[in-house]
Amino acid sequence: AVEGRLLAMGDFAVVTYEAVVDGVPMKNKFPNVGQLAENKSTWLLVREDAFLPGVAAALVGASAGETREAEVTFPEDFGQEDLRGVKARYTFQIEAIQEKHLPDLTDEMVRELGGTSVAEFRERVRTNLQREKEARAKGQKASAIARQLASAVTFHLPESTVSEEIERTVFDIVRENQMRGIPDEMLEEKKEEIFDAAQGSAKDKVKIRFILGKIADAEKISVSQQDLAEELTRMAIRANMPAKKLMERLKENNAVDHVIEDIRNRKVMDFILEHAVEG
């Protein structure tokens, strides 16, 4: 907790807030915007790029117990379509001010994190960062190859297959957000935005899938039960749920074949990366 000074950039403000649009509570005027309309005793990072534009500047200099107001104009490209271009007045009750302190990295702390020593911990972090860097580079190469393959081949795309891809992409977006802990209610509120995003990329994805499928057939690349089991284990860990429960959810959504196809396509892309020549 902060003592002896006022709220500054980089602090966390514990606030209760409510928004009003044209004199009407936002929660009444836009009932689907959820926590953008109001929230109680939530932690806000006071930084220009956090939460909403203009809020950080309005809160800086406040003391615990003070009330501050902020005028917010939502950007035209704001994620919540209903609020694009809308002007709102937010009232913030600052309940507490917190600042972040990084603890000293000691052997004792490292042991609490499952390590053995600071030296071992630093080496593990270094290894993980290197793997992430290599994975990003590999992903960039794979994307470039996919674009090249798509531009090199022209063929008719069945509308039914494109529709299936839209449905599949929607499922992938929802699954990824569920793994990140986004509530189902919020995903339901954003279903139109999710559908629009899926529709925009569906045709390209279908084209790439057909091409990768043909390469898999030609090179006899397949997915084993072990490949599937390992992928399900990784997915279950990311989703923080038992593998059995994850499998049940995939079956309910007829998505097991999608997972198998994703594994196969990654194996095909690995094959291409191994044999690709940069030009």
C-alpha cells in the first residue's frame, strides 16, 4: 500500500467506477458491455495504454478516498462495436493505492517456484526465452510459406467447406479465449465480432488446408495416436483442466477431427520448412 504520496503513473488504483452516457447509466443504455459500464473494487493499472484512453491522466494525483471523473471517447475501431465513437463520463471512487515491488531473487524464492538455485533458475529462463525466440522465427517462416503456397495455386473453393471453416475458426477463437479464462457470458456478447473475424480469414485458411492436405497425401504424412495424446495433454495443461474433460468438450463440439488436422498440418509445415529453400 502507498503511504505519504498521491497516485502516480505505474501505480495500481483500487477503484469502484460507473459510466454515464448522455445522462443515462451505461449499463442501462448498453446492457451488453459488461464491466465497461461499472465495476466494484477492481484494480486498475494507471498507465496510458491501460483500460480506456484518458482515464490514467484523470486519476494521477488522486488520494485514497477521493472521487475523480474522466471523459472518455471510445475509438472508432473499439472492440465493443456498440461503443464506437460514444462519449461517456466515468466516475471513479479511489479506494486504495498500491505500488508494485519486485522481491529480491534468492535461492529461497526460487525453491518456492520449484527450482533449486538462482543460477539454475536464470538458466531455465534463458532457455525458455531462446525457445520462444526460435518458435517466433519458425512461425514467421511458416506464415511466409503459407502465403507463397496460396498465391501459387488457384482453384474453386466449395462454399460448404468455407462455411465449415468459419464454424471451425469460431470454435478455435472461443476455445483459445476460454483457455485464457474469458467468461462464456462475455464471449456470447462478442459473438458477432468473433464471427466477422472468422469469416474474414476463412477462404485463405480453406485454401491452405487443401494444399497442405495434398502435400500430406503425397508425402505420406499422418497423425499417430501418440501425436494426438501428446497434443491433448498440452491442450489440457493450457486449459487447466483434466484431459478427459477436454476430450469430452472436443467431442461435444465435433472438434476432434479438427485437432487431428491441425496436428497433421503442423507436421506438413515442419516437412516443408525442413526442405524449403530461401529465395
